[in-house]
Amino acid sequence: MEVQVGGVKKGLLEFLEKSRPTQALFLYILLTLMIVFKEQIPVGVYNQLDSFPGRLLILFSLVTFVQLYGWIVGLIGAVAFALLLGLPRPVTEGFGSGGETSIKVIPTEKKWFVEKVFGENPIAIEEEKVVTEAVQNDSPGALTGGVQNTSVQ
């Protein structure tokens, strides 16, 4: 009875070991592009990486980069991910602060006066009701009626 030696596992490991410099070059290019074009990364990717599982994935990736490709790739990766996570959060447009919105179709037969005057033909409205709150004044002069100079009563 003969035992097979080698097989696919040995060939695959040998291929991965020989292509390690190519993989490192690919990572250098990918991380450099990530640093240069960080503003063009989609918001969905940014939101996923900014969550707890995303940050664990970043940490695992950086440790893997350092173990397999050296500290230079790990350092470039750390800079890329730090710049990505340091980007300002995207602002949602509209009256709400990212809350639930619904689209309402506007009838064309009944127009407001302003729409008639300006010749506007709206199709739909995104937010019909707006929730507002009172302005909060947390400045140091707020306790004295909003006067900044304390000598004036």
C-alpha cells in the first residue's frame, strides 16, 4: 500500500510562499490608493468599518499584515485605517437628522399660489411635517438672561 505524498496542499502553500512579494506590492498599492482617495470611499463601507465588528476586522487585518508582510505594510495600513476612521461623518440632508422619511405624491390639479406664480410643478414632497425644538443656550451668560457682560444687569 502506497501513501500519497504532496498533493494540492503542498503545491498551494508553495505558491503562496513564492507569491508573497507580489501580494505585498499589491497591498502597498491598495493601501496607498486608500490613503489618497479616502473621500471617495462609499459611505456604506465607511459605516461598516466604523462599527464594532468593523473595527475588530481592521485590528485583525493590521495584525495579519504585520505578521505576513512586515511592519512597513502594517504601518501604512494603520495610517490608511486611521485616516479613514478620522473622516468627518456624512451629513444627512433635509429637515430631519437622519430619521424616518416618507415620500408623498402631490396632486397636480390643486396648486398653491406660489407654485402658480413661479410656474413650479412639484411631483412629490419628502417630508411633510417638521419636528422642531426650542433653541438651547448653554453659554456662560445664559444664567444672566443671555447678557455677556456681567456688569450690566
